[in-house]
Amino acid sequence: MEQEVKESLIRKVHIVVGELANKDYLKANTNKQGRLYKKHVPYSLSQETEQAKEILDLLYKNEVTKEDEERIKGYLLLNNMYKITGQYDKK
């Protein structure tokens, strides 16, 4: 995998991880009226976010194998389909 492509993919996956982690935080720290709690409520990352973190770990490896590359491509294609259909916007 070329270095420029790899850096671009890392930036994109970082954005996805950030969005998903923010969604998890808001889900745990927002009351029914949509306001944030005054005190921080601990939260855990969803399975979606953990999967995105795994893809990010694969991208940070020095040697990306063909299997890893296929996993990365599959995840990014699936992620783009969710963004197009608006799956991330649903609560």
C-alpha cells in the first residue's frame, strides 16, 4: 500500500472513529430532553467503534498484508454505504 494512500485512509478512519466515539458519549451523557447531564457519566465504546479502532490498528502496522488490505477496503466500502443511507444519523 502506498504511503500517501495509507495516510489518507488513516485520516478518514480517524474521522469515523471520532464521530462514532462522540455518538457513544452523547448517547450515555444525554437525558431524554436532549440536554447533557451536569456530571460526566462513564460510557463504553460500541461494537461499531471498536471495529473502526481495529481497522485503524491495521492501518498503523508497518506491513499491511493482502488480507488486512481486503478487510480495510471492505470496512470503508460498508462505512461509505452507511453514510450515504444516513445510518449514522439515526439514534
